[in-house]
Amino acid sequence: MFHHVKELQFNARVSGPDPRFATLLLEQFGGANGELKAAMQYFTQAFSARQPHPDKYDLLMDIATEEFSHLEIVGATITMLLSGVNGELKDAAEQSDLMRLLKGKGEREQLIEEAATTPQFLILTAGGPAVTNSVGVPWSGAYVDANGDLTVDLRSDIAAESRAKIVYQYLLQFTDDQSVKDSLNFLMAREVAHMQMFTAALSTIQPNFPPGVELADPHYTHLYFNMSNGSSARGPWNQGQGPWGPGQSWHYIADPVQEVMQTQGNTQLPVQGANITNQEVIQTNRQFSKQRSQEVDQAIKNNQNPWSFSGKP
């Protein structure tokens, strides 16, 4: 159940019309890293989390709903930035806000040229936002990442918030309107907050690495192949313990070609760096798979299996 409150989450304002920046801002309305993408991604992910992880369902639905609020802020800002366009197209008034903004023939011709490549505002929507990115590419469900495994989805969400944050950071460089900047700074700050929420949620799922319910073959998980010539960089991503637990480390292969030749294409490679055997991997996989299966079974053990729970999850 959704309930729309007519007040915006943040009081969006603009100092004056700016059709060009309105076009750029479409990236956060119907673009691949925009608010609609985020809302639909978290909304979609929430379904598979509802029964095994009702607390994460609550988180995903709360943030998805807030992203729709942010979409409303972006849409309102775009509409205000296009003040005058709608009236100009309806009555061809020469003294509209838009025409006062576009002083001279050159400015007007430049706007017409831009309209030819992004016709949504001047030809299709006449002053409102379109569900496209800044160059007119329609929004697509292909933007949504939902894999049905919460550890995978939450990592996708952290990345999505990171990309949305950096887009707002770039957009801030293309406007001098302080009122618009205030709105963008609010939206950018909320991306950071969501990033932290998803990070915290992921940390409560243990184990959460590697994603899914199966470990990987220890013959290959701890190897780093030096795949380029010239000076080689070393760091915690290819030497020492790195992210591995005690007793584990990276195994650096300086000459991958020689390694492949000596191990018959890495098929005769001993376990190096890891402190777990293949048999232990198999046992762990069985245990972890059973654990995840029980989480789902426990959530739907009642015959009626209601979607809505009484009280809080």
C-alpha cells in the first residue's frame, strides 16, 4: 500500500529557467543511474527478501519509496527549470520567461539545435520531464539488477548509490543556481546515507562472502596472475594476507605462461594460499545451502503462508 503526501521531501526551488540544465538533470530522472532505476531496483529486490529476510524487506521497501520521493524532487526541479516552455509553445508569446532568457537570435538557434537532439522538452513534453536520459534514450528495465540472492543484491545497491552520488557531484558543476544546488546536495547526501544503510545490512548477513551459497575451488581463489609486461604493482590485492582470514594469503604467479605449461593448463595446480581442502568446501557448501533453505522454510512453515505479517517483521 502506497500513500502519496503532496509535500516534497525536500523543498525544491529554482532561481530561474534553465532548459539546458533541465536536459542534463534528466539523467537522474530516467537515466541508468537515476532515481527511477534505484526505486525499481530496490522494489524488485524486496520481493525475494520478504519471507527469509523480513527486516531487509523493510529496508529495501523504505529506500525504494524514498527513491520515488527523490524522483518527484527531480521531476519538479526539471519542470521549474523549464518555466515558460509550455506557455511559449501554446501561445507563441514572445515575452515568455524562456524568450527573455534566450537573448538574441544566436541563443534561440542554439536551443533549436539542442531540441533537435533532445526533443522531449520542446516537442514531446512541452515543459515536463520525460522518462529518458539526457540524450533521449528511454528508461529500460535492463537497468535493474535483482539476482534473488540478498548478498549479491546489496552489493549491487551499494554500487548503484555510489554511481548516483557521483552523477550528482558532476551535475553540481553545471549549474550556478544556488537553489538547484541545495536540492542536488540533499539528494547526493541521501545517496551516501543509503550506501551506508546497505553496507550495514550486508554486514548482518553472515557469511556473506563469496556471494551465494557455494564456496569456490580453493585451487584458484587465492591466485594472482601477473598478466601484463613491464613494471608490476604489488599491494594487498596480490600479496600478503589481503582480505583473507588468518593462515591464508595471496599466491603471486609472476609468469602465468610458465605456470600454465607446468600445470597442464592449471589442471594439476596444488592448493596455494588457502587453508581449506576441496572436501571441506563440499561440506561447507552443504551446510550453508541447508542453512539458507531452512531460513526460507522457517519463514513459510504455516500452511496459509500470508504475505503480510501482523505487527512488525
